[in-house]
Amino acid sequence: MKVAGGQAEDGIVIGNTYDKYGTRNLIARRMVQGFEGALTSLVAKVKPTTVHEVGCGEGYWVMRWLRQAIDARGTDFSAQIIGMAKDNARGQGMDPGRFAVRSIYEVTPERDSADLIVCCEVMEHLEEPQRALQALQRIVRSDLIISVPREPLWRVLNLARGKYVSALGNTPGHLQHWSRRGIVSLVSQFFDVTETLSPLPWTMLHCKPKSRR
């Protein structure tokens, strides 16, 4: 599977900095398995017929859901990364038309709504996370799953493995840094957070549209 490997587009780091789903590092693999388990459990609870992954990167999860007979599609701001996602889909005998170039800020209900909206590993890259959450409000009709790295644990773990030392452990492209409490506080301004999971070292939220009172 093609991964971006730290490439940038318009000065913005795109996709995954390494193939985290194919890593042979035992510690990293254990953490990724925790993330996969948390996301899989939330999707199973929702039981969606349709899924739209906003910020789909190289297409790993969209293809995984397609294999489970879920009508899934993905968008990303990066033409390069969507090109990789299309190539990955072709390599798996899947429709590359499932992927489209679109910024999170540009989503519309007519073309982007789905039973489940997934936005994982996106918010930390954004200069305007509040504006992104407002955009997601337009397309979430039932369920939303968001995940972000849990700080400062994320950077501490990077430093422990000798990564990004000059940046104090900050992964390239991460502009925002939230504790578990911090991301819940932010997202709660726009959605009702119904469940919070903490697969090490992430925070993952299951959200619903704001209740009308």
C-alpha cells in the first residue's frame, strides 16, 4: 500500500508519515491495534449503511469498510494523497471513484452526508479546527467519530523512541495539541459527545448532533 511518508503539498504534510498499519515494530503495532480496535468497536455500534471519511489519507479505512460491504467513500484536501488512495484502490480491485479531492472546509450536505462521518487524525493538522467542526455540522446527520493524538503523551512517546527530538517530539504537520479534556471541551461546543475512548496514545470521540432543547 502506498503511503505519503512525510511528503507535503502546499507546505502541508499529507497522509501518514510512515506505514503505521504495516509496521513491524512491536510497540507501534500494539498501539495501532488499540486504535483499530477502538474505531472498529464504535463503527460496529453505529452499524452504518454509508460512511464518509473526511481526511481519508491513503484510503486504508475506506477500503477496509468496502470489504465489509459498507458503502464507504473518502475525501482529502490533497490531490497527491487522493491519487495514492485511488492507486491503492485499483491495487485491491476496488473503484477508485470512491475517493475525491475536497477540503474539510468545503464539505456540503448534498454530496458529503452519510450515516457515519469519520474524521480521524485530521483536526491536529488544521489551522482552523473550530471552522472545521462547523463544516462537519453541515454533513453529520446521525453519528460522527473523531480522533486526535493525546497530548502531551504523544510527544513524550515520540521523544522516548528518539523521533522529532529537535521539535520536542512534535510530529511534522501537527499544529494543534489537545489533552483528552481539551478535545472533549472543544468538540462539545459543536456536538454532543456520547462516548470517549482512549486507545494509547489517542483520544477518540463518538458524537451526535446537538440535542435540541
